[in-house]
Amino acid sequence: MSSTPVGAQPPTSAEREGRVLDRIDAFRKRRPRLLETVVTLAHGAGGKSSAALVDSVFVEAFRNPELEQLGDSAVMGLPSGERVAFSTDSYVVQPLQFPGGSIGNLAVHGTVNDLAVSGARPRWLSAAFVIEEGFEISLLRTIVADMRDSAAAAGVAIVTGDTKVVGKGAADGLYISTAGVGVVPAGRVLAADLVRPGDRVVVSGTIGEHGMAVMLARGELAIEADIASDTAPVNGLVEALLAAAPGTRWMRDATRGGIGTVCNELAQSAGVAVVLDEQALPVQPQVLGACDLLGIDPLYVANEGKFVAVVPAEESDAAVAALHGQPLGAQAAVIGEVMADPQGIVALRTAFGGSRIVDMLVGDPLPRIC
């Protein structure tokens, strides 16, 4: 039975669409709610469940202005007037070694990249190891050598650390935690509230390699593909981009949850819409093929050597050209634009001429990938 009052004109398709988007917007703006009574793997996936856990447990307990920014690093002012960025992360990937890298490479690159996309020049790292009884010393030496080489390539020093050994079966081999400190150059500010409608969204290279490389390396799937992790330090790329596009508004490295999650965080934080172009997304054919076979959208697959940046439209060509001039940025591309409405929404213009909403996932189809 129709709900339209007698004599009233039925709503147009545009009005119906507007009402749906208003309801979606109201729902998405609600504070994350932690409903579970125990922690699940979904809480570590970087999506909605992660946001609910972080907000309801950790932010609620530790609340302060720096923490509430929920960035990859906390940027803090010193009495001298300088600013530093401070970041920390833990790595629990399985397997510990995979095509293109190891947990050691990730432990350095992940923290270096979190500092870099916050606008800092990474300087010092700490490293803490939780080692399971019975772990082979030769493998530990190999992983530590990977950390040493990665730190040297990124221009950072590992200056302090800690080790703990736990009983057999208590640590799944090896866990590594790293923290890092970087110095933010004077006048450099990157923040979601600087983003404006009309800005362009840039990705620094092809997406999805890391998540797919780790998933296939587990050997649980009857899929063979020549895919290596993209794990790499992006601080050199970031400096090249900022030199060419000094008006850059915001950056984030697209790790857990991939491009889709990062763009949702941007849309919600900045109060804008992000419209991506499916045909502009740089995805290696073998990665796209593996994703198709597994029914996984490459937009949600983790990367460990790529970042997303928002730059003014007039600087986008210079930004991409600067990235193309770096070995790690050869496949950089403009993949979308920022719009005023509908706020908080990420949409994808498909190759077929339609569009669909790219929402933030509740869980993650690829757990334990970093």
C-alpha cells in the first residue's frame, strides 16, 4: 500500500536516492559500538570491528588530543618549537617469510611508513621481540638481517629494543613490535581537515600485492601466481611528492583494509565524499586474477609499500610526475577526486559506467598479513 498522502506527488527518483543517502550518512556517523564480549580476528582487521574496539576500549581509557586524531603517528610539539612524530606497531604475520620479504622487513617498513605519511622524516626505531621457545636461531638471524637492511635502506637507526621468550606454542614463532620517532619539518602540516572538494586522490603505485603474496604463501589455496609483496619504505617517495606538490593536504599508507578502508577513513574524518575511478586503479594482472578467483576486492587488500595522498587538482600532474621519477612510484596514478557530497561516502565509478558504494568492511578476508 502506498505511503504517499492522497493528492501528493510521489517522490522522484532523485528524492528517493537522497533519502537513502541521508539514512546511510546518519548510520555511518554513529559512534562505533563494541557489542562482542571476547576479541575476535575481525577486531584486528582494520575495519569497523577494529574501529569499535579501539574507540570503546583504548581511546576511552587513554583519551587525549593527540590520540583522538587517530592517525598513523602522533605529531607533538616540543618546547623548542619543533615537532616530532611518534608511532608504534606490532607484527604477527604468518608465514614469517613470504615472496618479497619477511616479518623483519615489515617491522621496519611499517613504522617508517607511518611516520613518513604523517609528514615526518623518520630517524630512530626501537624493536621488541617475543620469541617462542624452540625458534631456530638461524631463522632469527635472517629476520634480524632483513631488519638491518631495511633500516639502512630507509635511512633510520634501530637504537633500542627488548627480547622476551615464551613457552612453546605461546607465540606462533615470533612477534615483533617496533616504535619510531621522526622529525616534522617546519611548516609541514598534513591533516584531513585540510582536504577540499575538487582535490585529487593519488596512489603511489599498484595495489594488493602484499596481501595476496602472504595469502598464497600460506599454501592453503591451490593457486599459483607470481606475486611478491610490495613491502618497502615510502619516505623517499613522500619527500619527492611533497617537493613537487607542496599543497598536499593529507596522506595515509594503505595497509590493513587497503585503499577502500583508507578512503573511508578520509571521507569520514574530512566530511567529504571520495569518488574513485575503477579504470584508473593500478592493479597487476596476476593480483587481479588471484582476487577474482578468491572473490576478494583488491580495494580491500593490504599494501606495505604504497600510500594514498590528497593533493590540489592543479598540483596533481606534478605530483604523479614526481612519483614516476622514483623507482617505487613508477605506477603512481590519480585514482579519484574529492567531492562535497554525500559526506562520509566512498563511491566507485565502475568500468561499466555505473557506480557503487565502497563501504568499510566489518572484518577482513585476509587475517594475519602484517
